[in-house]
Amino acid sequence: MRTFDHLFVLGRPASGKSEFLDFMQKLPDSERTERFHIGKMKIMDDFLWLWKKFEEDNIWEKVIGKRLHSKRAGQGYILDSASLFDFTMEKFNVKFREKNLDDRFYVDSTLLIEFARGGERPYRPALARLDRKIYERATILYIEVSGEESIRRNDARYQEKLKHSILAHKVPDEDMARFYRDDDWPELTQGKCEGFLELQGVQVPFVTMKNEPELKDPAPLQQRYADALRLLWSLDQRSR
């Protein structure tokens, strides 16, 4: 059975992207493939690159007495340079080319691309930066929660982590307000929950999966995933 080749996992911070990927990674390959059409998982997540820049700022602060891209915020950092979001979109292109994926990869594997955008750096210009070759095999799952729910879950997730580590961190309130509380996904998709986006001249299937109310019970959450991916798979097949 075929699997998704490139699956974008988009949505606000704390919308459920990480939980989705964690759930999928824990499944046996056969079950994940048969039920969710996701093969062996290779993940590209721009949060790791952003955090690397924040850590490099710690070094620059020692070397030249100032930070280049961020400000300290407790155990975390506030993004000071919005152009870093453009940097990471270009880095997706570089890392994709470096992977040099061939037909053997797509036999049983899926490349997953995760990021969040909004506010000053919305989805439309971000998606316009990616190479056409990424879109030629792509589908998009947007995990939808409201801006208010994203803020609530971001805070709740942080409080839960604090129980286990003094090094817990969250997306700072300033960044939530500046970059994530409002996003242009409804405008980009014309308010549709499913369909196709034209990106770099390619008709890319998308599904918006509503992830409210928050589900703690694994069974209905799995069904939510299954329903969304089944619909996305049908759109993907129609586009081939």
C-alpha cells in the first residue's frame, strides 16, 4: 500500500502537531502504513533550527556583548529577528536537497515537514519560499485550534513540564501574540476544510483537522487522525 511521500504538519504552537508526530512514531510500521498511510518517518522541524540560533546567540553575547536574533525570556527566548522564519524556510530547501531522496525512499517512507507561521510571518509568503520539487509529492495536514486555545494549551503544557524539570520552556507570550495568535490559513484556503492549494504551480491537497475540543482519550483521538488522513489520502489519489 502506498504512503504519503511528503506530509506537511502545520498549525499553531500547542495545536497538537508534536502529539500527532509522537503518536505516529510509536506505532508499528505496518499499522501506521495501513491505517494512516504514513511510512517510516523522516522529520524536518524548524523549531530545532530556531533553538540552535538562540543557543548561538548565547555565544555571541559572550563574544561581542549582544545577541543577534533573540532576547532572553526566563528559561526560553523571545524571537527578536523575524527574518529567522524566512531563514528556516530556505533551510528546508537546503536540507531537502541534501537528503537527495530517490524512489527507494518513497517505497516505504514519508518525509514529514513541521512548522507554524502567523502574524508578521504568515503561511502564504512562507510557503512561497519552498522549492517546487517538495510540492510535487506533497500533501498538507493543518491541525486547527483557535488562537485562544493555542495560548491556553501552551501555558498548560509549560505548567505540566515544570512538574518534571526546572528547564521547562514555552513559546513566550510576546511571540505568541506577535507570530502565532492570528494566522492566514483560513484566508489561504478560502475557509475550506479540504481541497487543493496551488503552490509553485502544483495543486497540493490539504485537509484542516479540527483539534478542539482537546481529546485526552486515545481512542477518539486516533479516530480523529484516521478520519483526517483518510480524507487527505483520497484527495492525494485524485491528484495523481
